[in-house]
Amino acid sequence: MHAAAAAAAAAAASATAEAAAAGTAPDAAREQQLQQLRQLQKGQQLQQLQQQQQRQQLQQQLQQQQLQQQQLQQPIHLTEAGRFALCFFCLQQQQTAINRNPCSSSNSSSSSSSSNSSSNSSSNSSSSSNSSRPLAAAGIPQTAARAPGAEELLQQQQQQHNSSSNITAAAVATAQTAAAAATKQQEQQSNG
């Protein structure tokens, strides 16, 4: 009797253990599935956030490009002081260009003319000396006229360059005074 009772108790215990094991196995599988679903949801949420950020960045870039195009299309309105400053800048650029290449074309022509004049003067001097020999032998004095040399031509070109630089300097001075007057008027109007 005791042996039969012990065997029955052991069978019941094994049955309960198997049932408990069978009950816990589906729970573990469900938890794994839930974790996988959560991970998938997190991945989808991250992808959506990244896509939203990319869209926002693209929209910002498009807005910036549109603003730049609008600014380029808008006309530039200059005040009187701005116009005088622009004129002054243009005059300065012209003056620097003149200072860098002073009379480049006239120098080339002057060199050719000076060489021609020197050759002409030498030929004239030689011809005058040759022609003066028989006259001197005859007792008649001979005075040959001196042709303009290279120094005189260079002096003329220097005077022309100085006159042009004086004109540009006067224009710069007038632009400076006009700009100063315009700025004073604007300051007086702003002060009231």
C-alpha cells in the first residue's frame, strides 16, 4: 500500500513538472517575439526620424537658395554718398592703372621718333659737314640748324603725362569733397 501511494505521488509530481515546463516554454517564446517586435518598432522610428531630419535640411537649403535668388534679383539702391564713393573708387582704379603703365603707347612712338630724329640729326650733321667743306674752302661761313633731339621729345611727353595726372587728381579731389558734403548732409538729417 505504501509503495503504491509513493508511486502515485511520484507520477503526479512528474506530471505537474511537465505541465509547468510546457506552460513556461510558450511564455519564453512570446517574450522573444515581443522583444523582436519592439526592436523592429525602434528601428522604424529611427528611420522615420532620419527621414524627417533629411527633409527638414532639404527644405532649409531650398529656402536659402530662394532667398539668395531674390536678393540677386532685387535692384541695388545707392544713396548719394554711395554713388560718390563708387565714383571715387573708379577714379582711384583709373589712377592706379595710369601709374602702372604711364604712356606705354607714347613711349614706343617716342622711342621710334627719337631714333629717327637721332639718325636724321646724324645724317644732317654729316651732310652739313660735307657741304660745309667746299664753302669753308671758299671762305664762306656755314651755320647748320640743330634738329630736335630725344631729350626734347621726352620732355614734351612728360608734360603731357603731368597734365593728364593733374586732371585726374582734380577729379578725385572734387569727388572726395562731394562725398564729404553728402555724408555731412545725411548726418545733419539724421541728427534732425
